[in-house]
Amino acid sequence: MTRTPAIIALVASCAVAPVFGQAAPCSWDQCALRLQFRTFSTRVVQGASATPVGRLGIFAPRIEPLATGPDTARFHYEAYRSAQIAGSFAVLLGTVAVLGSATVAFANAYNNSNENEAASTVLFGAGLVIAFVGAASTRRAQDHLQRAIWLYNRSLAGGGGP
């Protein structure tokens, strides 16, 4: 007779648990992430309703489902953010260096001078190298983002796809 209250309590807790705090696993149709390409932007959207969860741009946005997702997806998401921020900064820095070298070259041409020709050439070359390294980093970042999305989607209820 002493087991009956314990069994009733166990059954009641199992019936009430999903209502309080334990959400049902997210289905593929509701939570799968994908990239949505627009004319001038790219977004990460979720579910069949295409709810926006992040807009991709120069710097890496916070995409909540990936930031709080499974460990493997979160690892690639953090690698994406790191590579995207470093790459974007390098591309901007390289662009500034190339524009600076162009400014020096135009100033030399305007003044009929060759004073800073070597500096302009070095600045131009360094700017190109920095910009190309940054572009490679942003490309690597996109690979990490796609892998993070794939790993996140694979972890969803429903077997990982339609």
C-alpha cells in the first residue's frame, strides 16, 4: 500500500512535466534553418514560415538557434563568427590601404613628384594582400556557417530532413 502514492506521484509528474518547462522537441518543419538570398542581402530563416533569425552582413550577427544549439553546431557557429569578424576587418583594412596608396599616387601625379612612389607601391601591395587574406577568411567563415546550419538541422526531431 505504501507504493501506491509513489506510483500516482510518478504518473502525475510525467503527465504534467511537458506542460511545465519541458517543451516537446522542435520538428523539422518548425525549426530547420536555411539561408535565404535576397537581392541585396542574405538572411538566415527558420521553419516553413521563413521566420528571420539573422541577417548576414559585413560582421557576424548573433543567430540565437545556432548560439544555443548542439555543441557541434555551436562550435562551427563560433568559428564562423570569429572568421567573419577577422576577415571583414582585414578586407576593410586592405581597402583603406589601397585607397590610401591611390591617394598618394594621385598627389604625386598632381605635384609632378616621385617623392612617395615607393611608399605608394608598398601600401598598394600590402593592401591587396591584406584584402585577399580577409576575403579567404570570410569564405572560410561561410563554410563554417553552412556546416553549423547543417549540424543544427540534423539534430532536429524528425530525422534531419523532409
